[in-house]
Amino acid sequence: MANRAIWSMRKRHEWLTTPLKKKRIKRATRVRCGLQDALDRKAVAETSE
């Protein structure tokens, strides 16, 4: 039996309202979908301030 029903009740249970841990994405995947460029730009903007 799949535990599908629990995800539809996420907000009803206090312990389920905590945000999920973000998934780690490998650098190669970030480069392929353009995320790495955005992260690089963000890092440069933070260091210049």
C-alpha cells in the first residue's frame, strides 16, 4: 500500500508543516539547466557589497 495519503494531509499535522530538506543537485546538472550561472552571479553580487 502506498503512503500517498499522508502527503495530502501535510498541513494538517504539525510535524509535516516543517519544510522538506532541499535536494542536492550535482554541479553538472546545475550547469545543464542554467542554475549554476545564476548562483555564480549571486555570489559575485554578494562579494561586491
